[in-house]
Amino acid sequence: MITLPVLLGVGLSPAEALATNKLQSTFGSASAVWAYRRAALVTWKEAWPGVLATAVGAVLGVVAVTWMAPDFLRKVIPFLLLAAAIAVWLRPALGATAKPARCRPLPFLLGFGLVLGFYDGFFGPGTGTFWTLAFVLLMGFELLRATAWTKWMNFTSNIVALAAFLGTARIDWVAGLWMGVGQGLGARLGARLAMKGGASVIRPVFLGVVLVAATKLFWDGWVR
């Protein structure tokens, strides 16, 4: 939403911009994972099935994008993001407290890991939104815990996609690493703010980011 247009604006090709963006975004998701892990919101014992499924899905997504353009997703995803924003807006208490799970952890993690891992490797925008909403609606997590789990899955698909891009696209290491420093610092700050404020902080940020992303993707898919 922000970094890809910047990278394209400074002259990188689309392939270079995508690969460099995965490099810098890996720093942000890794930093957030570390902060949330220290707060004991997620443990490896709980998360590994989802991490494994997400990694497999991301590899398949990167492979698929090499021979199939994501033009259809460019048009559909803005409406899915808008629907997610409306669902959160109309239910102010959504994610404020933990609820009983509607799905068993293993099938949830394996199923959504494969699907959303594939999506992040193939296209990407809104992946975190879909993960967070899935954790809240199906696993009954409060928003803070859902956000922590989302960062684990985002980090997995980011680093797997980055590894795949290493062999297929040139990465601007100078730009990616400097942006990664900013990502790491910003993610730590954001994680601390989220843990301090909980749903009261996460909900407005979540809604704002989703609405802006939906608007940007709608413009790219339907207007430009």
C-alpha cells in the first residue's frame, strides 16, 4: 500500500520492487513476532502447524505468480477488504474479549495457512486483515492475541516468499535493508502500543488501514 509505490517510484522494476518489498517487510514482521513472543501471546508449540502450512502455501503462491497474473484478485480483493471493515465497524465488541472457538486449532491452522500463505505469495495485500479476522471469528481470539498470531503467519509467508525471490529477481539490498531498519523499529513500537492499549488501539488502526488499502486496490484494479 505504501512501500511498493515508493519502490516503483524510485525506478525499480515491478519484479525488483516486489522482491525488495519482501526483504524490508520481513524485518517488520520478525520484529513484531519477537515482541509478541516475549509477551507470551503465542508459543511455537501452538503455532508450528500454521507456520508449516503457511510456508507451503507461500511457496505454491510464488510459483503460481510466475505463470499466472493476479488480475482477477486485483478486482475482487478490494470488496473483500471492504466487507471485513464493515463487519468490524458494525460489531464494536468484536475482538474486545475472548470467545469460544468455532473451529478446532489444527484444521483451522492447516486450512487457513495453506490458503492465506498461497495468497500472500501470489498477491499479498490484505493478508494480515484476513488472518486477524479469521482468528477473531473462528478461533474466538481477542484482537490483541489475533494480531500476535497474525504476525507469526505474516513473517512466515514473507520470509518464504523472500527466499523464493532470491532466485528469480534482483533485490535492491541497500534500499531493502535501510527500509528494514525502519520496519523493525516501527513494528516494535506498534507491538508495544498494541499490547498497552489492546482492542481500543488496534480496532481504529485496523479499520483505517483496511479502508485505505481497499480504496487503493479498488483504484488500481478498476480505475487505472
